[in-house]
Amino acid sequence: MAQSHRHACLMLLLLAASLLHGADLKKKTEALATLEKHHTELIKLSDQIWAYAETALKETRSSKALADYAEQQGFKVERGVAGMPTAFIASFGSDRPIIGVLGEYDALPGISQKVQPTKEAFEAGAAGHGCGHNLFGPASLGAAIAIKELMTSGKLKGTIRFYGTPAEESVGGKIYMAREGLFNDLDVCLAWHPDEKTRADTQSSQAMVDFIVEFKGKAAHAAYDPWNGRSAVDGLELFTHGLNMLREHVRPSVRMHYTIVKGGDVPNVISEYAKLWCWVRDSKRTGVEEALGRVRQIAEGAGLMAGVEAKLTIQTGDYEMLVNLTGAKLLHENLTWLGPIQYTAEEQNFARAIQRATGVEEKGLNGAIQPLEEQKPDPPGGSTDVADVSWVVPTLHFSVTTSPEGAPWHAWPVVACGGMSIGHKGIMHAAKTLAATMVDLFENEKTRSAIRSEFEAQTKGHVYKPYVPEGPPPLPME
Amino acid sequence: MAQSHRHACLMLLLLAASLLHGADLKKKTEALATLEKHHTELIKLSDQIWAYAETALKETRSSKALADYAEQQGFKVERGVAGMPTAFIASFGSDRPIIGVLGEYDALPGISQKVQPTKEAFEAGAAGHGCGHNLFGPASLGAAIAIKELMTSGKLKGTIRFYGTPAEESVGGKIYMAREGLFNDLDVCLAWHPDEKTRADTQSSQAMVDFIVEFKGKAAHAAYDPWNGRSAVDGLELFTHGLNMLREHVRPSVRMHYTIVKGGDVPNVISEYAKLWCWVRDSKRTGVEEALGRVRQIAEGAGLMAGVEAKLTIQTGDYEMLVNLTGAKLLHENLTWLGPIQYTAEEQNFARAIQRATGVEEKGLNGAIQPLEEQKPDPPGGSTDVADVSWVVPTLHFSVTTSPEGAPWHAWPVVACGGMSIGHKGIMHAAKTLAATMVDLFENEKTRSAIRSEFEAQTKGHVYKPYVPEGPPPLPME
Amino acid sequence: MAQSHRHACLMLLLLAASLLHGADLKKKTEALATLEKHHTELIKLSDQIWAYAETALKETRSSKALADYAEQQGFKVERGVAGMPTAFIASFGSDRPIIGVLGEYDALPGISQKVQPTKEAFEAGAAGHGCGHNLFGPASLGAAIAIKELMTSGKLKGTIRFYGTPAEESVGGKIYMAREGLFNDLDVCLAWHPDEKTRADTQSSQAMVDFIVEFKGKAAHAAYDPWNGRSAVDGLELFTHGLNMLREHVRPSVRMHYTIVKGGDVPNVISEYAKLWCWVRDSKRTGVEEALGRVRQIAEGAGLMAGVEAKLTIQTGDYEMLVNLTGAKLLHENLTWLGPIQYTAEEQNFARAIQRATGVEEKGLNGAIQPLEEQKPDPPGGSTDVADVSWVVPTLHFSVTTSPEGAPWHAWPVVACGGMSIGHKGIMHAAKTLAATMVDLFENEKTRSAIRSEFEAQTKGHVYKPYVPEGPPPLPME
Amino acid sequence: MAQSHRHACLMLLLLAASLLHGADLKKKTEALATLEKHHTELIKLSDQIWAYAETALKETRSSKALADYAEQQGFKVERGVAGMPTAFIASFGSDRPIIGVLGEYDALPGISQKVQPTKEAFEAGAAGHGCGHNLFGPASLGAAIAIKELMTSGKLKGTIRFYGTPAEESVGGKIYMAREGLFNDLDVCLAWHPDEKTRADTQSSQAMVDFIVEFKGKAAHAAYDPWNGRSAVDGLELFTHGLNMLREHVRPSVRMHYTIVKGGDVPNVISEYAKLWCWVRDSKRTGVEEALGRVRQIAEGAGLMAGVEAKLTIQTGDYEMLVNLTGAKLLHENLTWLGPIQYTAEEQNFARAIQRATGVEEKGLNGAIQPLEEQKPDPPGGSTDVADVSWVVPTLHFSVTTSPEGAPWHAWPVVACGGMSIGHKGIMHAAKTLAATMVDLFENEKTRSAIRSEFEAQTKGHVYKPYVPEGPPPLPME
């Protein structure tokens, strides 16, 4: 029902008059010029972060590079927010409206890669920007700087804020920041993500919860007196059997997966300790909660069966993305206004070489602006901590091409492209889309209010309850 | 420790002076003569019961034949004891000592067999005496009659009692009779069993418990909305998985086995109901109790895991046999005094033909008296409700050859031999051993007291708690 | 991709000019009049079949009633086709076009019910028409008769055929008939089904396969020498464990469900035999085939693990329904032309009383013509053997209200309504829709050709391979 | 049957005349004097090895200390035998008889402990001699030296050989040496082991096999397209389920245990790789082989079920110890001749303090010579690579007290006692027992021949097939 309502809404929006206003075009054009002016700096910033390739909560140099640059540009910077040393907020201007924009910068372990279309580590075993997060911050901060200059010249009024958000790939830094209330006073929040296509996003993401299940038994000699032992591994195996049975009794949109972290030490001792790392996902948080309730019972029952102690500890979890269709339409119009990303023959060849190397169709890069899609009841597989922000403030999200179609994500092709002109073009396109959309948001009270109304209708009565445990996230070991 | 103590006891007994006394020999010889006198009647009684072949709690005609014969012989008969229409007690004499002897008469379903050494049903699909219970009653009652005649002629004093004990193959009639206190005032109880060897039994039997585990879930359409169902079969499968894991954590003497009685109705409905029938055995009741405690947790845990209701209901259960070594020695001396069972060439040929037909070594019949064995810590697999009697009064138990060595038990060869001279010889040998031993027990206060002392040392502080549910056993459907 | 293409087709169809032609209206009106003329007979026929309530392949009297009536009406009847005594074909006319219509008449076991809005068996334990199949044949045959009269009066040319199709609820009689080629020369086949709504069906049904998995082990005494046994139940449990794991590795549209038919005899024997009854379904036959391939490996692997023999035997299986959108539009236009079914206050009260009794919202009966729905990628849960026909000839399918909204199907409310005016109105509405649509099909070569083209595009290169085993289906035991 | 035969043998032996001969007593006394002469050196050697505490195949300094000392004493030393740098043979004398004696020197990881009766690491995280192997070599080599001196003075003839045998706690160095044929020409081999009691060993040890089971699947995104993955962890779980079911179908003497070494990497990827480490033990190698055969099928079946590749790789394995009863009697007589080990009050207090600290009964040290035990059908739980030697040459084995009764083995109490006078007394007692028994073996051809006859009867037709893979064992990483 909700879905067909949304469908109807989208149809209405598509037929409605454009959200763009002629009067703003001049300011937008000015913003684009500012971005071109900072082009070299932004690219350099991205290449620096690409080279640092720092993983979640260890993004010290990456975070500092962005925060320092913001400070140089006149922003007021607050570092170490929400208990995370690598989280920060850079602000410019005063009063309402307040528009925020997000930037991630954590890399992924083990996928270091040179800027070349065949797989070869830049530094063996090191991390790499396999999700394009080196591009994220420079583009978002670049857009904020363009807005700042319009404010400085008195052409826009209000506050622009850049959020440096760490650890998207692990605990979800934005969740800690959202819990702290750091997004609460925003009128609208903007975010984008590197992708293989360029579009305003109308599909949600999966809600998920990440948790640990532990079993504690009693050791005994496995040959001499196994009857005096209680096997933690027995508990683990019964738990997974139960979980696999539960698959029949959850909706088809639910995904549950686990990995065995610890399953005993040596064969000749009845195992005292066993540990699983599990994720449960569904199209909506309510579905995740329902499945998690059943999983808790499965853990408890498995402990009882094996005569061992069972414990389930939630580590983190994302909401599903709350899509703001009014916002998506606004993004789409600005993307359309900017037009497709143009690639050189060399860039297309680079992309095709990657496609060849990874065994996918050699379609090259797709810089076209995709049509606005109808929202489907179930999102494709995938989760993000941006979704938590979307439940706190209206959040507009789009994707920009930075990698060849079909090539694997979280993998070397994304690292390779992110370190050269393909990725750099993505930065500029994202920054321009953001800046143009921000001009609309600052100037047009009606648009802000339509976005807000849609958000309020969606979240009515909802209280935001993040999955993360109390206190700041633990810093990873060196 | 307990075991080596027993071992020492046995050694002592073997070295000790014989328990037989010259003075009794005349009375024993007289008893044997009485048995020969009733030979034809006893055989006829056995053949009748063989032909009735009535299964547990339906032994109406078998029980009546024995009870009527006892009455004709002057015994006072009480029928329908302990809430079972086919249980009865036949008594003769008065005052102490009171010596009891047991007789079973239930057949086994589906193993009807003609008196011939190749497999062919007497009546297709009908029951048959595959455990030799048709021989049991006539031999035991015959011995009681021989004692009665010695009493009548004033040569023995006291009370002799025959117990007609139904349903050994199902709920265990003796357990209900033991709970009712019907054996309480006995000085000694005697029992024997058809076998492939002849010996005084010094090995215990396994203690066991027989129970049902049920799961109740919630139906749903398995294709349309399986997420609304809770599968009882899931509970069942998790239970058996847990039980199979428990095997590692019980002593090697424990046996646990189950059969799936009900596991859903049709595939396209999430199963509302599932049912298992389980047995847990161990060398001792304490071991059974310990394992049962774990099994209860497994059932509860499985229910919790599958989100269904779990229920464990005990149906019946046997104690382990309490071996009375003093009594075993007495039986052994009487068996030795009587000497081996002699078979004709025809009988040996009949036996060998059966061995041929069942693919075992053609060793024929073994009528030799086996040497008295040392008691082993763990009995061979098998349980009996005679064991419950052995915890209430000192119980002496022996085996008499009625079937070829190595041929399968609970099967047609036992039925075939039980209906002809091989079985008939077993009756007479068992009856004579019983009668001779009874003469010792009536005459020799010292022997009775040694048997009683051993029993009291073994059961000190023990309170008899049978596994059967309250009330009489439910009668089987027609 | 295929899906969006279809979507586009539907959109096109909806915008296209009507498929109805003014010239045919007169013939349709005449057909409706014929149906009104036979009203009493058709109702009587339905009530007879309702009272017979014969289950699959035992529909002797039901089938005879329909075949005899067809014969009386001048149809040529061939009985006992495709090896099933209760299958028949009634034909009238000659030459092309040849239009067929289906009729089922098997009841469901155990749901006998009186014609009243509260649950009470008409005959305890007996079968009942819980899927409304008593209504199916009279309506379909009624329409054929109406067409026959137009032929007789020379107003239509060609052949009309009624197929009496038994055993929809078990082995799928139509599959045997399709394999025999009995539908091959049809231009178009029509079918309808009782339902809680009235509409031309554009949703497919699930493809499925019904199979048995058996394990054969080696018996042994479970307490004495379990190491000499190989447990068939072990094989069964490993199979189900594997199947439950497979759920993670099949597409969300797959449904797999099973029931344990046999899982051993008695606990103290290692089980020699175990048997499962399983269904695998998916949105398409190709998905079923893929999952079945994996299930075969699971059965084989489980046998290997337990050291037992594993065997998988397919019993039957349905294709997914091939929806003909051109045909659906034609049906929709005729349904719309006829208008909604009108109910009396008494009928609505009867329906609401049923809804009250079954705990669903008291919405009464819904006789409105539902709008033509877009086809969804995955059908709701459910399968039918009509789907097999749809892969052999273009098949048009619609639903007619015969039961209250929300009340359970395959249950007493359907039986109750099928035996009174609510069901009777359904017969007449279905018959009229069929007759009107048939007039279009006989008269309009262009429509037939559009339907055929769509069918040919869908089935291009496909070879029909039914799941049923060789030979006719085994008749059920009395 | 075999067992009762053995039993009878033992009985016969016990009743037979003593194997000791008066004439040898003088030589024995001289050997004991030699040992006292080397007392300080032997203790120093043991304390050195205790302090080195080197783990399996890394016993470089320990091995060198023993080999160097043997060389100083005039032995010819061959180092690095059987492909293991830390294995060596020290020989003295020439011609037959050839008597061998074994010495181990590998420590256990992580149980470093000070010489004190409460737990405290000597060096945190370091290895410790928790199985008393520092005592093993000095005692055995000491006895060889005593024999050497008797040879040097012309009182004994033949060859004495000390085997430095590494890695008892991991791959089993003796197995590699036995495969190489290094024990083949021995007349008799002697060995002892630190223990909590002093006795000639008549119980066997468990045969066992140590293997790895691996599963290789196919990765896929667990939320996006799990249907494209084949989970190695599914294979692992099905394997363990099958293994747990197999417990019902192996003899009660079998022990099977495993630990999960690897069960996936991250939850959101279908696991490509999973690994188990397993042991199967039984009272005899034949039983291990039988169970291993079933386990191989279980691995293969689990792979088939999960659609993944399964691989079973044997790492190592021990035979069961072949007990030589003639030899055991000889050892027993020499132990009895030497009399019990005497402890000081300080030593007993040290032992009791350990017992207090580990929560066991404060019984102190037990230096009494235990009576010769009857061999039981099943050994207590535990395996050793000495057993492989016992299948190649007659091997006599005894235990000497070096640790308090009841205190845990492979744990700090053994380390503590092994580094002070309690362990030192064990060395001297073991060395004396070995030397006295060797004198008998060199002098008494009849005894040697009786030992050999018993060995030949036991191994008739047997071909020694060690479980270790081809080539030398891989050296552990630094």
C-alpha cells in the first residue's frame, strides 16, 4: 500500500513542473566556475587520500588533509567529534537554512593496486580505495567551498557544513554522529557515492544488524573423559543449523550470513569457546528486528541444547535508506542540466582493459545520466551508514560514474580508476551536481519545505534508535 | 571400586563350600518326579499359549490358561492385579518363607511361524512367540506345583507364589506390579528366560527409559507465507541433531536411539506437529537419569530454536538387573547337579537347518551348563522388566537353551523351536532347576539370609522409583 | 529485461483499441440467453457433483454426470482418455478454429461441510469441494453448449471442445492429457477458477516438482551392535540439513518444503528405511530444474555420508502458467461488458457470517470486476496443472468470485458457498464470460492470431517435457 | 577371544618362576654404581633441557646437549637421522644382542613455569616441559652409559643404542624413524615415561590418526547474489553433522574429535574456504582404519551436498601400543627389586601444595611400585609414537613417578616438579630400572627369546604402515 502510494507520488512528481528556477542558473554557473578554479587542489587532495589508503578509524592523515584544507578555505573546523578522532565538522556561514554534505575517506584492507588496468599491488598486502572513498571527500568539500564563495560574495545566505565521516566500511561513523545529534539541525543533507552509473538514487538500501554470537562451554580431554566436557562448538553448530532452518521462515527479502571466527583450539580438548560473526539484513529495519528476535531465541536454545552459555552482542547496524523522492527529482534535474560525463578514448580503453582483465563485457565507461527510476519494494543487496542519517534529516543521495560497468566493486579496478582521470572526472561531476543542487536548496524555500514534508510524513512517530553500543567505537589495534 | 569388590565377592563364593546340602537331595528328587508326572499337561499348556500368540496386554487366553491350571492345582488365584486384566498371582501355602517365581506370556507382532526349520508363517501377519514366552509360564508354574506337592505332603513349609506378568515386550507389566508392592513380602524371587545357552546369569541388563518427544508448531502455506509458520519438524530435526552431538558427551556405555513417528502431513503446509519415540539406556539407572536430564534440555532448547512447543513424556523404563551372586551360585550348583540338556540327532538337525537358513555357523544346540561368569562392568545390550523386581526383592535369574546358537532372536527360529521338542526340553530343564533351587531356598535359612544380606548391601538407601506414569497402563486398541 | 518488455506490451495493449467488435454483440447476447435457458440444469449438475465430493482419480460419478449431460446435448464424448478412467473429451462441430475449455471436478479429503455459515460436516470425515471444483465443469460445459447452439443455428463455425480433467489436486490429470497431445490442435484454450475476486488473470503461477526421497540402510540392534547398522534416518536428517542450507543459495523466489513420511519403526532397531515427500517450486520451470539438480546432489551426498542408498523419484510437477496478455485483455473486456456480480443481502450476510466465524474482516462478497493488473516478476505462492496446458496451446484464464474475501481456501467456507446461490452465481458469471469470449475467438481471426503470435514468441524453441512418470497415473486404493 | 588368551598368558606368567637370575645381580649393582657416579651430570643435563624448553622439531640445543654428552662418553653419534635435524642415534659396542632405549626432549608451548608449587611463568608465554620430557633423555642415556661401562670392562657383550627422538608432541618423530627402518635390527627396545605412579605398563595406548579436512567453495556476495556462491562452511557443517551421527555407528571405544580451524572470512561473502582439524582414535589401528574409511565418505558426501570440493589429508597417526607381557614382567621384577622411591618431607609438602593449588586431594607423591595389572580390552584415552616402535620391535615400557597424584598433566605442576629433586629422583629411578633390565636382556638369551616369541605371535602377518606422509616432516616456522 505504502508502495503504491509512493509510486503514485513519483508519477506525480515526474509530471509536475520542474523544480529548477531560471533565476538560480547564474549562481549555479558561478559555483561551477569556483570548482574549476579549485580543480587542481581537489584532485591533489584525492590523490593524497588515495595514497594514504587508511582503513576505518585509522584515517588520521586523510581526515587531517581534508580538515586542514577546509580550515585554509575559511571554514570553522571541529575535530574529533562523536568520540572518533578522525571525525570532524567544517562549517561556514550562519543561520538557516543549514545544508550539510557528507564525505567518507576510509580504505579497504588488502586491495592495494597501481594505477593500471591489470591487477598489481601498489604495496603488497596494503589497503586500497576499493570503494572510491578518496573521491568522496574532495568532491563534497569542493561543493561546500563553492557555496562558501557565493556566501562570501553575499549571493547566498545560511550555513554550509561538511561532515568528515570515518569508518563507513566497519562500525559506521555516521551512526555515532547521528546518535550524538550532529545532524539534527540540518535542513537537508546531501551525499553521493562513486559507482558505475550516474543517477539520482531512488532505491533504498538494506537495513542490517552486525552481531557476535559466543558460546562458552567446559573443557575436557576429548579421548579420556569427553563426558565431562560441554562443547562450545556443539553450541555453534546447533546455532547455525537453526539459523539455516530459519531461512524458510523469513520473508524472501531477508539475508542472513555468518562466518565462524573461532571453533576450538585443538582436537583433543572439548572446546571451551566458539564465536560467530553474523549479519542479518532486510529491506526495512522492522524486518531486521523481527528476524533478530528469532535469532536471539536460536542462540539461547542452542546454548541450552549443548549445555553451554550463549551470548549475542550487537556490534553495529544500519537503517534502510529513506529515499526522498522530491530530493531525488531535484538531483535528477541538476544532473540532467549538467549532462553526461565525457570520456576520452584513452579512458575508455583503460576501462575496457579492466573489463577484459576481469572477464566482463567490454562496455567501457557509462557517463550517461540515467532516467529516474521507480522505487522498488526491495532494494538490491547492500547497506550504508548514510541510511542512518536519512532517518534523522532529509537526505538526498546520488551516484557518479568512477569505474567501468560490470567490473567488481570493493576490488582493484575501483582503486585503479580512483587514482587517475576517470576518478578525477567523477569528483568534478559530483562536486558540480552537489553545488548546483545546494544553490536550489539555499534559494528555494518551497523546495526545502516539500522535501521536509515528505520526510516528516515518512518518519512520523518514528524514534531513531541506532544499533551501536554505548560509548564511542573502540579504535582498532595497530 | 564397587566392581572390584564384587569381583572379590565372586572369587570368594567360588572358593567357598557348596551351598547344596545332602539332606535336600531327596526332596529335590521328589520334586523332579512331580514335574515328570505333569509333563504332558505342561507341554500342552505351552503349545496352547504358542498357538494363541497374544501380544502385550492382550494375552487374555494365555493368561487364563495358566491361571485356570493353577486353580485346578489348588492354588488361590487373584486375577487382574495392578490394574492389568491379564496380570495375576497364584498362591499356595502360608507363612514365611515366601518364594515367588515369574512367568511371562506375551508374543511379538508379525512373526508368526510354523514348526519347521525354514521361514514360513503359521498365519501371515499374525504374532508369534519369538522370545519364547510360551515356555516361560508353564516351566515356572510347573516348579510351583512341584513345591506345592512337597508342602501338601508336609515336606516343606511356607508360601509359594506364581506371578503371571504380562506385557514384558511393551510397557513392562512387572513394573506396575512392583509399584503396587506385589513383590514386597517375598523372601526371594526366581525367574528364567529362554536363550541359546544354559547358565546362571551373573551379567546385569541395561537400565533404560522409553519416552516420547513432541513438537507443536504453527501451520502456514509453505509456498505462500512460510514466514507465518513455525515448523514442528524443524524442532524435531534440531532435537535429533543435539542428541547426536550428545553422544560425544556421554559415557561409552550409554545407548540412545529414536524413531520419527510423525514428521508433518503434506509438503505444502508448514508442519504443525512432529513426534519422536526415543530410548536412552545405560549400564545403570543413574547413568540413564543423567543422560535423560541432558535430553530434556535438548528438547527444550530445540523448541526454543524452532519457535515451537516441546514436550517430553516418559512412557516406561527398566532398572538395570541387580545380580545376586549368592543366588547365582545356588542356581549354578543346581544346574550343574541336573547336568546338560541332551538333544536327539533330529533336534540337532532341526537346529542346524535353522542355522543354515539364517546364515550362521551350524553349531547346533548347546545344552551344556556354562561356567559361572565374572560380572562385567557393562552388560551386553538389552533390558527387561525383571530388573525392576530385582530392586524390590532379591531376584535369581538363569537362562535355559531353547534355540540354536547364533540364530536371530525375536525372530522366526525362536518361534519354531518353541513349538516343538527343543522348547519342551527347555521347559522341563527350567522347571527342574527352579524346583531344586526352591527346595534349597525353603529349607536353608542360611542361604536365604546370605542372599538377603547381599541384596540389602546393594540397595541400601535406595528408594525404588519406577519410570511408568500414574495409573494402570492403557490397553492397546483392538 | 523480459519482464520490462512484457510490461511494455501490457501498456501498449491497454492503450490499444478494444478487442471487442460491435458485430459480435448480438451473438454474445444470444449465448447468454442460451445459458439462462440451461440455468436449472447447470445448477443441478453442480449440486450433484458437490454432493458426490469425489477425490482425485475417484471422480467416477462426477465425471459421468458431466459426460452424460454433454452427450445428451449432442456432443461426441470420448471417455477414459490418457489412461485415466475419469478423464474425457466432449466435442461438437468440425474444422477450425478449435476452441477448448477445461473443467475439473475432484474434491478434497476430510473437509465435508453443510451449506451453512458455520463449520459443521455434512458427513464427518468425508471429502468436500473446498476448491470449488463442482462449479468448474458445469460453467465450462454450459459455455460450450451455448456455443454449440450458435453453431447449430449456423451463426458460428468450427469446433468446440470440453475437456473433463481429473485429479488437479493430486497428480495433475491435465499433465497426462497434455503429454498425450490431446490439446495440441486447439487454437485457444479457456479456463477459469473459483476465487474470492473476479478478474482476468495476468499473474503466473509457480512451477513446481513433487518428488520422493528414500533412504535404504541396514538394520542392527540399536543397543547391542549399532556399529553394524547404517541408519536410513541419518541419511534423511543429513538430506534435510543440506536442503535447509540450500535455501541460502537459491533465489528468493524458490520455495522448498518437505514432510517426513517414514523415519524408522522402533527405537531399538537402527532404521532400515526412511522416506521424505518434497516439493520444490520457483517462478519458472528453469528455476525448479536448477534447484532440483542441487537437491539430487544433496540426496546422493546424504546417502554417501550415512552409508546408505539414496533414491529420488519424481511424482509429478507443474509448469508456471504462461500468461497470454492479449487473451487476458479479451477476457477483461468481456468481464467488464458483463459487469459485476450482484449479491442479495442474504448472500452478503451469509458471507459475513463466514468471515466472522473464521476471524477475518467482515467485508462480505466482492463481485466487482478487478482492473487488469501488470504482471509481476514472481507469482504469489501456488501451482496448477492448467499451467502445463498453457505451454502447449495459448491459454486464457480468469477468476470468478464464489467465496467471501479473506476466508480460508481449501476449507469449509468454500464448500459451504459452493453448495448454494453464491456458488451458483459464480457458475453463471463464469459461463457467460467464457461464452462471450468464445464468440470473439470464433469470429475474430485477428484476435486469434494476436494470441497465437504472443504464445509463439513466448515458447519459441521450447520443448514441452512434463514431470510425470511414464504410463498412466496409478489409481488410488479404495 | 584374543583378550582372554592374553589374560591367560599373564596369569601363567605371574605364576611362572621369576625371570631374574642371581648371577646378574652383581652386574646390576655395578650398573647402579655407575649411575650414581654420573648423577650430577645427568641432573645437570636434565636441568639444561628444562631451561631450553624447546618445542617439537625445534629442540636444537636439547638434542645437541644429549648427543654431545653421548659423544664425550665414547658413543658413536649419528645426527639428523630420518630427515629430522634434531633426531639422532648414539651407539656403543658391536654385534648382537642390540638393545635400544628411547629419549624424548620436546617441550609444550605456553606453559612455562618456575620451580615452585604455585602457578607462575618462568618466562611469560614461553614453552615448558609439561610432559616431563627433560627427564626422559638423561635417564635413558644414563642407563646406556652404565651398560657401556659394563661392556668396556668386558662384563657384557653386544650393542647398546640410545635414540634421540624428537617431536613426540606433534608429528611423532619415532614414526619417521621407524619408517626409515632405524629400529629394525634391535632385539628389544626400552622406553619409560614420567608419570604420577611407578609401574611396568601392561595397558596399551590408543591408536589414532590426525587429519585435515578442507572444503573449497565459490565466493559470492552474501546479500546481493548468494545463489551464485557455494559455501565451504556449509560443507564443513554437514561434515561435522555426519561425524556426530557416526558416533552411534562406531564401537564405544572409538573417539572422534575436531576443531574448526577456518570457517570463512567475513559474513557478507559466501565462504570460499573452510578447514577442520580432526582426530580419530580407537583401541586398535584396525578400528581407526574402519572409522577413517567412513569419515572419508562423510567428507566426500558433505562436499557433494554443499556443491564444494572436499579434501582429506592425513597428517600423522599412532599405532596402539603392543604390550609385551614377558617384558612387562621383567620390568616389574626389576622395579620390585629396586623398591619404592623415597621422598623427603619437603618433597611431599611441595607435592601437597601443588595438589592444594590445583584443587585435588592432598595425597602427596606416590613412589610405591604398583602391582602388575591385567591388560584391559580398551586402554584409557591417550596416544604415543612409542607405539609405532612397538610394532617394529618388542618394546618394554614403564612409568616412573615425577609428579603429584591427581595434579593435571601437560600443565604447570609437571614443569615445576621436573625442574627439582622430585623429577631428579625420577631420572635416577628410571635409569636404574632401565640399566638393571638391560643387564637381564644382554645376559639372558632365554628371556630375549621369550620376548621375541610373544612379539612375533602378535605381529604375525602384519606389515607396518605408518600414517605419516612421504618425505621428512616439515619444520615449524620460526
